[in-house]
Amino acid sequence: MPVSCPNIIVILADDLGYECIGANGGKSYQTPHLDRIASTGVRFEHCYAQPNCTPTRVQMMTGMSNVRNYVDFGSLEKSQTTFGHLFRDTGYATCIAGKWQLGSKDPSLPRHFGFDEHCLWSMLGRGERYANPSLSVNGEFNTFAGKYGPDVCQEFVVDFIRRNRSKPFLVYYPMILTHGHYEATPDSKDYGQPGAQAKAANQQHFADMVAYMDKQIGNLTKELEALGLRENTLILFSGDNGTGRGATSTLEDGSEQDGEKGSTTRGGMHVPLIASWPGKMKPGTVCLDLVDMTDFLPTICEAAGVSVPKTLTLDGRSFLPQVRGEKGQPRDWIYSYWVPLRASQTKHVGTRGAVEQAFDQHFKLYSTGKFFDLDHDVEEKSPRRVADLQGDAAAAARKLQAALEQFKDARPASLSPPTVPGERNKKTK
């Protein structure tokens, strides 16, 4: 067990883009608890996830780019090592609660991947997630009549923390909220009324879901304070991809951001990141460094003094120094290997059957050769010819091309090529 043993809580909101948080300039939703946590912690301006959920979860849990270990949507190879393994093997009590989506046939998978206890939706691939949810609790499948799914998961997390407050714990909390369909929450005026749980996009219901998610996080921090654990607990909050389709958000400058989940544009990948560890950071800090989902594993391991085996090839780098107000080793770029789910998402697919891109805060280059100036073309509507670039743009293109080249041989020969959208459906018919 490490000499210093802080508690770690990693919270991953579902389908919540950067623009949804008030501290990030969002004006459409009520997020007072996250705003307070940001004002007393560190807020990152440039955190990026994959365009949809499973790829992000695989990167976050393993610290590796999808090019090395991603096989198919909704699964994680049993051979992979996760932060759950590393913390449990070090002596931490480990828990996961919320949305799983990393294998639906085997109820033993959460324990296999390093989690002592779990309360999960989509563990067995069926059932509702919100009203009257169907959840797997430590391998037992139950339907909670009259309950609200996010409340069941929250109660599970709180109970786990109470029972393990005398020893170090890791809680991975991939929340069920705010994924569509956008439905009424227990705080909505129409909760329980006919049509309130209708499976359709509803902007007001999405706003209610964001507010409810924020309230749950506020209640969780209050519980930590009541137990005397807050100052010894590092909390990291982020999102698994951009906001879902059907939600349009307004920012403080008057601009609007449509939900672009499933897109490789900034709107599909730009997510919030807030770090909070009282007494270990300068309150109200805003960090402009790049952060990728592969960075979470090395960050929480460094914070807890958990060793990472030298046999693991990690693509992530710790941003714990930035959390502490130090310079650290900021990224120069982010590389993304993403396998689309639908034919409509394949316009940037390269020769390896995936969308490969490298980008920084200002420029982006796809493996297909398309180059974009993100400062002036955030929606990526006007690609520029690399041969015509000059100055900073030309230098960025060289840097990003070199980044792409670093991963040209990274995919193991043992992994089959990605399934092209459309072909996946043919195989299942």
C-alpha cells in the first residue's frame, strides 16, 4: 500500500459536452455545484474524448489509444489491464456504478476488470436506465420498480464510501445521466405524468437531466465532507463525448452549440474536465493544456502512488502536476483512432478502416490529408491544402503528420481490422 493513500473518484457524465457547464461559459443549464467545484479547483479548457461512449471508456480505463486495443463497440478485451486492476492489486477498495457498456453477456466482467463492487446499467444488455430501471448489482440482475436509475447508482456509491471510509477507495462513476432519450427526472414538473418518459428529444428534459446530474454531484461532495473525507479525496469530472443530438446550448458570448455526438468535430469531442482536491491545488485555476482520455489512468495512479507495470504501453501522460499548479509535461498534440458506427460518420475514414486524426488547440490533420484551421473553421467545413500552408499552419501540419506517423504500426496484428459501418449490419442479418 502506498505511503500516501488518497481516495480517488472519477466521474464520467454521459453525452455531456464542454458547453453544458456554467463554469465553461454555458448559459442553458443549472450547474451550481460543478461551478463551485471548478471555482475552488482546476478547470481544464482543452479536454477531448472520443466521439462516442465505448471508445472513450476503453481509453480512460486502459490508458491506451484505441488503435492498440479497441475491438468493437460495447466490448473490452478480457486481456486488458484497467485502472481497476492496478488500484485493487495495490490494496484499494474499488467500485464502479452507472453505465457499463463494455460487455453484456458475462456478469462477472466488472470484477474481472478490477472492481470489487458494481451497480450497472447495460450490464446484461436490456432494460430501462431511468424510471423503473433494470440494473446489475454485484452480478445480480434486478428491476427497481418505482425507482429512478441514477438515484439507485448514487445510493450505491454513497453506501460503498460509507462502508470503506476507513481505508483508501477508488470509485469510478460513469453516470447514466445525461444520455438520451431525454426524459423527465424526479425534479421535473411532469415526472410520472403520461408522456414524460416519451422516447423523444426534449430540450427542457435535457436541461432537467443536467441539473439533476449536478445535484447528485453536489450531494456526493456533501457526503464526503460529512464523513471527513473531502480533503483526502481527488475528484475528476469529465464527459464521455460531446452532447447528444437534439440539444442546442447557448454560451455566454451568445453563440449556440448543437449537440454533435458521433462527430469528429470539436462539438463531438470537446468535454469538460474539472479537478478538485482541497489543499492540493490553487483554487480557481484554469489550465489551457491539452488532455486526452488516455491521461486519466497515469494521473490517478500518480496521485495515489499506484505503480504502473513497465509491461504496459501507455499513451497517456499524467496531468497531476497541472492539477497542483505545476508546469508538468503538457501535450503537444492529441492522436485519435476512432471506429465509426454509422455510414454517415465515415467521411474521414482512412486506409486502415478508422478515422485517424492528430490535433492541437489550433489545427487538425486527418490521415486522409485534410487539414483544418480550428481557430477560423471550428466546424471543419473548409479543408486547406497542406502544400499551400505557410507559417504556423505549415509547422503545425509537419508536427501533426509526425504524430500520425508514430502510430502507423501501433495496431497489433492479432486484432482484426475495424468493421466498416454497413458491413456490421450485413453480418448480423
